[in-house]
Amino acid sequence: MAYYPDLSPYSYDADDREMLNVGWLSRDHPYATGVAPEGLVEALEELARRAENVQRGMHFCELCPDFPTARQNTSRGNIFIGSGEIYVPNGEGITYASPAMIVHYVADHSYLPPEDYCRSVLDKSS
């Protein structure tokens, strides 16, 4: 999967919306860590159920210690997160674009997305 710094302009695929990247992680680049706000993982799972821009290929987590572990983490229960994106509008004209794999990054690698992103995800789920 491609790496993009958080809050950089989205350019992974053509889209008419202006979007900002969140959660396009790579083992070769540091990322913010911390304790996720309560309910964030569950809200991301719900968004991942309706992933957009689903591609034919599958992404395996680069942060996992080995390939068998990464392969297991392409799903969360019955939600496939190895392909597709989550789009999250913040209500102020900004839309965030994340790989569906962000669910795993937050839940299992302690990735902490930017504060406004977290708030927007939680607002969208309520």
C-alpha cells in the first residue's frame, strides 16, 4: 500500500472531492501512537463495512511482525479491511480518506489518528 503523511492531500485515486489522507501507514515512517478515544474502533469498523473505492488487490499490514499475522489481519470478524477506503467528512468542508486497514492500525498497533479525524468518525457513527 502507498504511504502518505497524515493530513497531506489525497492523491491515491481520482476523486472529485478534495480530501486529506489519514492512516496510510508504512513501517518505514513513524506514526502517532496513543490510546484511541472510546468507541473509535467500533465506529471505524462500521465505516469499513461500507468501504468505498474497493480495489481488486489486497493489502497486508506492513506493521505486523510476519506475513501469517498480517494475513490474519485483513479481516475483523466478518468485515474485510484488506482493500477499500473510508471517507469521513468533518462537517466543515474537509473529507478524510483512509484505507479500511485503519481499523487494524488503531486496534492492534496503537495508531492514533489526528484529533479532528477521531471526532469526525465518532460524530458520523452517532
